[in-house]
Amino acid sequence: MILEIQSLYGNQRYRNFFIGIIVLVLGSLIIVFDYPQIEFFEKMNTESYHLMNGEKKDLHKRLVFEFSIGIVILALGILLLIMSMLRRFEKEIR
């Protein structure tokens, strides 16, 4: 079983596919865990938001930045999956 996994991982065709899946999952986890926290800050009324101390406002800004990075990572994972599938189909056609 372990030899099969190592041989699949060592194969160039499958390497980008597995990396794409890992990056896709990582981006999805970042988005899933950050979105509810961002929504909490976004749904606060303006008076409550202005009364918060600087640390919490900085936390909100960092969450928005992290969420943006999560979207980029998710898009990168999708791109890697699509590229690996296109290469695979291209090699099978030849």
C-alpha cells in the first residue's frame, strides 16, 4: 500500500494533481474558518464597531486580508487541478 502511494506521488503526472488537491483544501479551510468571524464584525452596528479598541479593529483587518489570501490559494488549487487534468488528457490523446 505504501509503495503504491509513493509510486503515485513520484509520478510526474499525479504530483501536480495531489498538490492541487492539497492547496484546494487549504484554501477552502481558510475561507470556511475566516468567513464567520468576518461576518461577525461586518454585522456589528457602526457605534459598536467604533467603540472597539484598536486590537479588535486590527484583527478585523487581518481577517479580511487572510480571507483574501484564502481565495487566492483556492484559485491556485483549482488552477493546478485543471492544468494537471489537461496535461493528462493531452498525453492520453497522443
